[in-house]
Amino acid sequence: MSNEEISKLVSRITSNPGIFGGRPIIRGMRFPVADVLELLACGMTAEQIIEEHPILEKEDIQAALYYAALRLKNVVFVHAA
């Protein structure tokens, strides 16, 4: 994955103190990254998640996974909305 692709993914994850207490969310919407991760952990595919939550895009799910990976490495880049 190129640096440009990584930057685009990372820019999908935002944080706003006025939304969910500043927890990371998808594209400034009221959809927490943790919810995407939980749906994946419960066995849903990206396609099923998008079908059930049409405001999400495939790249949002990729971004949530990438964010989680960075978080586990203690390296997090969040673009504030």
C-alpha cells in the first residue's frame, strides 16, 4: 500500500470531542470505529456491513481495520474533523 493510499485511509477516521466523547469515528459521522470492528468480529463481511449500513463504504471498513492495527502498535494518526 502506498503512502498516498494509507493517507487516504487514515483521513477517513476522525475524532471530534462533540461526537461520542472524541472516540474515533468514520468520516465525521456518528458511526464509531469500534462498532465496525465489533461487526467484523461477530462474523459479518464487509459487504454485509455495507448492506446493513449503507452510509459506510468499503474503504471505511478498511480504514477501521488499519486504525486498529496502528492503535495496537501505539501509532495513531487521526485527522480531526
